[in-house]
Amino acid sequence: MELRTVSRRKIAQQERSKAKVELILKTTLEMLNEGPADQITTNEIAKRANISIGSLYQFFPKKDSIFYELYSRWLQDTLDRLDEAGAQFSGTENLNDLSDAVFDCLSKDDAINSKGHWQLLRAMGSTEELVELEAEHQKEVFQRILSFQEKFGRKIPREQAEALAILQHHVTVGCLAAAAQAGAEHDQTAMKIWCRNVMRTIYDFDRLKDQV
């Protein structure tokens, strides 16, 4: 994808520069955990990170550039976790175990499923490049869900399989967002149980197919 407005201004080469980039990204995600993306400014990011605004602009020309880098990393981490989850199964196991593995691998770590990540998702409509990135990610996720269906021998028409993959993706996203934003520990525990049950339903290919 050719970026027009949100590409990094400079790729860090030295360790000191790389550390500064990581600090900017870490600080921005922390701020996203605290509030909406539209309330964050590059000046506030630089101030919180204790660096000059000029230093920030050496690497990121605008706020959306930081969001793009964070989102790109989050999406790749998500795909990597899905691949790891899928690799655990041969297709002979219980489907509940598959849906639990998908939910657990994506929900159990704040490094990939925090309030800040979902604030970041809400900011994805802010530029054309961010919208394109989200669309490309969805295609990659759909491919993996379709591969799960095929691995478990679920023979349904391609059109229905793709529609089911879309539904499974959006239900999974909703469950992950709910789990990330649950409050107290007992609320989080209950939410994760509810989410697992919802995802077990949506990953039960045979039962869903029989209803069509």
C-alpha cells in the first residue's frame, strides 16, 4: 500500500532513536487507555514522553502517523496470535476448544487487548490510509477464519462460508472489546465466561449451517 499522509517520516536506525520511537508509541497507547483518540495531541504526547515536539516530528509527521504505526503492529500481533491458535488444531478436536483458543489468545494479554487498542480502532476512520489498513486486516482475518472452517471439514457453500466468517469476525471483535473494557476483576471473569459462550455458539459451524 502506498501511503500518502500517514507514513513514518524517518525510520529509526540507532538504538537511541529506536528507543525514542518505542517511547512515543508506548506513551500514546497509555493515553488512549485513558481517553478518546480525538482528545490526544502530538504536543501532549511529547510532553508526557518528556521529549521535544521536534524529536517526535523527526519520526512521526502527525498524530495519525503514530496511530497508523500502533495499529499496524496491533493487527500483525492479532494475525500472529490467530496463526498460533490455529496451529494447535488438526481439525479432529472439539469446536468449543477452537473458539476458546481463539478468544483466549486474543484476550488474555493487555499488550494486544486493552482499552487503548479499542480507542485506536475507533480512530480508524480518520484518514483514508487507516481505513484501507483496517480493510486489509479484515481480509486477512476472514482468510484465517475460512481456513478454520476448512480444517474442521465444514463443507458449506463458499458464499455462506464467507458470510459466516464476517459474522464470526465481528462477534469476536465485540467480545474482545467487551472483555477489555470490563471493570472490576469479578466483572472481567464473568465477562470472559459470557464471551466464551457467545463465541462457542458462533463457531459451531454445523449447528449454524443446519439453520439455513
